[in-house]
Amino acid sequence: MFCFQCQETAKNIGCTLRGVCGKDERVSNLMDLLVYALQGLSIYAEKSEFSLDKKYGVFTCQALFITITNANFDEDRIVDLIKKALALRDEVKKKTQISQKGLHDSAVWLAQTKRDFIQKSLQVSPLSYSDNEDIRSLKSLILFGLKGLAAYTDHAAVLGFYDDEIFKFIYKGLAAVTKDLSADDFTALVLETGAAAVKAMALLDRANTESYGNPEITKVNLGVRKNPGILISGHDLKDMEELLKQTESSGVDVDTHS
């Protein structure tokens, strides 16, 4: 195991036995393999001469979102997503009809069982991205940025808002992590990732304001109440809306913390 996804990582270097967040070795490794499968999908998607259905972009965002720090520790869920990523990869491969000769392993490897996935996952940690620490760091920075903008894009998609250009950049970024580029090229891509993240945040802002209106300054009660409560951590307003509907007149308080 090697996970350095969050600011709480052991010794500020990386978790190697068990995540400070509680994530175990197998979950961490399977997350790395899910990213690897998405890289393979993205290699074909980037080369596609046709406009791909948004289902591929939405799935890629949802899958990347799951690999953020402590979003999901369910091994079987991650395994299912790996299987789906491989199936979608092969769908896109058929659409592009490009030669597989010389393609990165993430674009061609095959496996079906959880046991096979666990074995493969041992080979694809971020430490495998390059022997050059600077290149490896730049690739990791791009990947972290992609995970963040994928989360914003997924939240927007839940509200029915999409941007094909964001999906295209995610494919470009994931595919780039498999490539042997210069430090200057990767540095430029880091800056591109930042610009794409701003676009994703703007998309989510539009999705939220068009769905729920513009935010207004409101007085709230910060005191402790006797009612049972649900605290939402994050910025998914759709979750908030659904919980408010479900708990209406139930005596349960709903609050959010970002």
C-alpha cells in the first residue's frame, strides 16, 4: 500500500500499512487499479474522432470521485466499478477502431475476478508512474486535480448539467499520466488542470443557482437543540434537498458543513 491522497497521510509522506483515515491496503490498491482502468478508457476516448456519449464522462467522474481520500471503502463496490470501467473502455475501443500496438498496458490488460484485480493492483500504485521523482510528482498533482474537478462535475451532473469540454479534458489528463512527457509538458498540463477545475466549479455554480436560486445571507441558529440531527459534509445541494423532503415534519434537524 502507498497512499498519499490527503493532508493527514502518515508522517506527511504516505500511508503504507493502513490509512490514517481507516482505509486498508486492499481498498487503497483497488482504488489505484480503478484509476488505472479509467486511464485505459481515457486513452481510447482521447483518440476518438467522434463525440462520445456523456455516459462515459459521467461514469469517469463518478469513479474518480470514489477514489478521493475516504469517499468509499467498499471493496466490492470498487471491484464493480473496475469491471464497468473495463467494459466501457472496450466499448470506446470499438468506436475508435485504433491499433492496440504500442498502447499503454492500461488500455489492453484484461481480468475478471476480484482475485485477479487484487494481484494486478499491486503493480499500479502512483509509485509506478515514473522512476523520476519530479515527473511522478507532476503526474500525481494532475491526478489529484482531476479527482477534485471530477467531484464538482459529478455534482453538476446530478442536477442535469454537463460540459463535454470538461469530460474531454479529464480524458486528456488521465491519458497523459500514462505517457512519457517532459517536465515542462507536465507542468503546462498542471496549469491546464487548474483552468479546467475553475470551469468545473463554474458549471457547478450554474447548476446550483439555476436549480435553487442565488445564495442569500441568512441568520441561522448555531446553538444545540434537543432534536436528533443529520449533518451533511460537503457541497451536494441535491442531497440536502432530498433529506429535507424526507425529514419534513419528522422532528429531525438537517444541517450542512463544507
